[in-house]
Amino acid sequence: MWSNYSTRLWIKYTLLKNRENLSAKQEASRVEMIPPCPKLDEAYRLKVLFNVLWGMPNKPAACSFLTQWCNAGEVAKIPTFLIFAKTVKAHWSGIVHFVESHITNGILEGINSKVQLAKRRARGYRNINNFINMIYFLCGKMKFVYPLHFT
């Protein structure tokens, strides 16, 4: 049972890794397992092809590529890729905007996480000004200079 589970994990992570990050053993394993399974071959091809998106030079090229990729995903009729193509269509403008600008909202999400943590820690503040001050304290990267010697 354990070896079967570990084998499945080995296969899963071998297929999920980018080819340039595979060890020689993993690459040999990948080359060996894909040809007998046409659906797996198509899924791997679509996975590798999607990574081309991040190198697109501009918005029209990205839109064209996404259209072709979503059509290929739908033609393959692999349930997971049908769901993923639907997700791509739902987030189309955000994906294309990232390709164009390479800007994400990761920093904003990190700050929001700190604000939510401050809220949970305190279990409520007496007034909104105390809450705002705590946000500045946690997220403002303020430097406090304390005296080294007391006189």
C-alpha cells in the first residue's frame, strides 16, 4: 500500500515539475510513462504549453494565445482542463494584465493578512483610532529609536 502511494506521488510531482527542474531519473521516468497514455501525453503537452503564456510580449499576443489554449483544452475533453479553461476565462482580464505588467496584488494580500491578524489578536478595539494605530504599528515598518543610556 505505501509503495503504491509513494509511486503515485512520485509520478504526480514528476509531471507537475517544470522539465528544467527534473533530475535525470525523473526525466527518464517521465519519458517512459507518457507515451503509453495518450490522455496523459495531451495533459502534459497542455501543461507545458500554458507556461509559454508568461513569456508573451504584449496583450494581443497573450489574448490570442489564451484563446488558442482554451480551445485546445476544450478539444482535449480532459475534465480537469475543462474546469481550468473555465477558470481562465473567468479571470481573463487579470491574467492578461499580469502578462502585460508583471504586477500582482501579493503585497496587498500580505498587508491584509497582518491587519486580520491584529484584529484576531485584540478581539476588538475600544475605538477605531486604536485599531488604525495598531495597523500602522504592524504594517508601517516604523523604526523606533530607544535611548541607550538613562540619565
